Amino acid sequence: MSASRADLFAKLEALEIETTTVEHPPVFTVEEYEPVLAHLPGAHCKSLFFKDKNCRLWLVVTRQKRPLNINRLAKGIGAARCSFGKPELLADVLGVKPGSVSPFGLINDTDARVTVILDAEMMTDEPLNYHPLENTATTAISAADLRRFLAATGQTVREVDFDPFAPDPE
């Protein structure tokens, strides 16, 4: 059974991690997010859930507006031909629906199946904003506390320079 939002907040509290949460209407895309939440301070982030051809799972987390060349990204992180994880796999592993993907979903990956790739530049921002298992709220957390939370989940986490993964200039 997947952790609930209340379970997530209890875990954060047990780790003595301070967060601030803002409730809002559901947002499913970056385009929907911006007019509703652009006023919040800090980095607005996106999380991409991938499965590669070797069945390895990846959660790539970066700034919301950072463009990425997915093929370059896959090669750069050591993934073999990535595709987005299907909703059923997302629900099974991270306990969330599409539109609610964030590092907080790793509370549900008790088998540590997911390798987490964090944008190193994003990790210099304060605070970082993510959905707390539901896309009807946004939770701000410091970069240091995000690292502590991820360490407590037992995931493999890498902070990577994403500049080489930019699309070719047009």
C-alpha cells in the first residue's frame, strides 16, 4: 500500500525536515503550473520517470523550464534507450499518478528500484518546490533537506551537470 500525503509529512517531521505547503487546484503540466504557482519563491521543478530497455528505473529531477535532449540525457546517465514509465508502473513503484511525480514519491519505493538523477544546478536553488504525492499542492523544501530525505529512502542518488543534455540550438 502506498504512503499517503499524511504519511509523507509524518516522515518529514520524523526526520526534522521543515517544509511549507500551498494548496491549489490540480495541475498536470508545466503550462498549467505556471499561472497558478509562479508567485512561489524558489525553484519550480519537474520530475521525469523513465524506464530503460534494461528495465532499470530512473527519476530525473530538474528545473521546470530546463529543456532536455532525452537521448543525450539517457546516454549521459548510463541508461539504455529510455522511455517514459507507464502510469501503472509509476503507481506501483512511486505510488503516484501522472502529474504528481516528484522526489517525494520515493517514500513508496521501498525496494530502492529507482535511480535518482538530480540536476546539480537545481540543487543550488532555495527552496525547491515539488508536489507532495498529489498535484493539488506544492511543498517547498531546502536542498539540504531534500538530500536528507532521499538518503533516508535508501535510493541511489546522483547530482549531475545537466548542461550537456540541452537540445541542439535551432
